[in-house]
Amino acid sequence: MVSARLAVAVALVVALAPPTFATLYQAHPTSCLDPSDSLTAPDDQQLVFSALYAQFDQGQAYPGEYGKGLNYSTIPALADEDGVELTGMGSVLRILLVGTTGAESEGFSNTTSFLSTVVVDSQVLTFPVQSNQSALCSSIRTPTSNTSADTGCPYGPGEVALGISIPLSSSYALTTINSQLVILDPSVPAMHLACLNLDLTPYYPSYFFYPLIRYLIVGTLAFYLVIYLIARLWASHTDIVSDNETLLASSLTIKLSSQDQALPKRKIWASIWYGAWSGRQVVGSGSLR
């Protein structure tokens, strides 16, 4: 009984005290590298990420709100997969990954003339929403990288950070965005330096649907509590009445026509109240447990 009340209390606190700012609910990223795969890079060359930071644009409170403090006319235009220009209205998913690598890499091969590549595929349910390929050197940085340079190569060994931006055609409120990040080296065939599955769900506190769900939860819990209390009171009442009738019927000293032996109403209601809160009917009735 205590655990049930605790669960109800926690649910009420969560429902009544949501974040007041836009955020992303995220599952822990999972690796999709297969150690037995011949295309998996050696351990010292792999990029092992241990921390994930993400935001949906600049923390809008509702879908369609412009990012705060950013003038989109001063930055290069962003477009979705259909070539439609994005205006910064909650439609860019930014992800930062922090980790380490055990070997130095140039991010380029003189033999193949290829670059190390970041491949990002995003989908909602089974519908693709964005696919992008870009050079790893433009996204990766190290503690010693030149912040004014357009490249973070060479990198390693040691700490690295990888930043990616995923332009989307919608704010995807109340929807989980599933993204797969694959990093390939410049060899032929390309070796997999990293592979991560990222599940991110944008949360907008001012979106009309969230309060609806929140108050629906509170209303359902309150309705259940009221019905439960009424059921316990009614069960206690029927139990007291049944006991009283059984006592009158089984007593040989009370005449059938006597009405003076019935319990007074005050005593009946006291017994009902005590029976409802003592849990006597809960023990005897499975439907009240």
C-alpha cells in the first residue's frame, strides 16, 4: 500500500513540475560496432565517445519559435533534404559527442585521396527525415585545435570532440528522432571508426499537447482515488448492514417485529468509517486491492 501511494505521489510530482525550458529527452547512446566485422577498425583507431550533449536549436519553448540571440541572416543558409531553406525555427538538431581515441589520424589518405567521413541517417518511426555525409575533419576538434581553423585534423591520440548539426523539416514535438552516426576512415574499403545509435525526443513545455497529457494523468489519478474511496466506503457500509441483519436474524431473544434493537445511525456511520480506513474490506475483496 505504501509503495502504491509513493508511486502516485511521484507521478503527481513529475506531472505537475515539468521543465520550464525546452529540452531533449535522450536515451543513452548505444554502439552499433560489430567487433567480429572485418570492417571494424582496430581498437586504438576507434573513436570511443563517453558523453553526449544535444539541443534542438537554441532551446525554444514551443515549436516554431525562433532561436534566442541568433541572427539567422548572418550565418550560411541551411536547407533540408528537399532543398527548402530552414529559418532556425526549432528545426536544427545539434549534437556534441566527447570521447577519446588511441592513435593519431590525419583524416586523409594520400593513397586513396579520400577523406574520413561522417555519415548521419535520421528517421522518425520508419520514415527517413534526413541523411547527410560530411568530412570528419570539419566536425572534429581536440584540446589543441586552432579554434579559428576550419579543420580539426590531425587528431589523436587523446581527447576528441565531435559536433554535428542535423537540419530537419519539422520541430518533431512529441516525437522520437532516431539517428545513426557512422564514422568511416579514408581507406578502401572504409573501416568503421565509430557507430552510434542516438534516440532524441524534443520536449517543448509550451506545446499545447504536453499540458493536455499532464492534466490527463492528474485527472485520471484523482478520479481513481475518488472512485477507490467511494468503493471502500460502500463496501464497509454493505458489510456493516449485512452484519447487523445477521445479528438480528440469529438472535432468539429479539422479536421479529422489534425495531428498537437496530443500531443507531451515528454508530453505523462510525463503524462504516472505521471499516473503510482499517482495510478490513480490502483484505476480503480482491477488487479493492
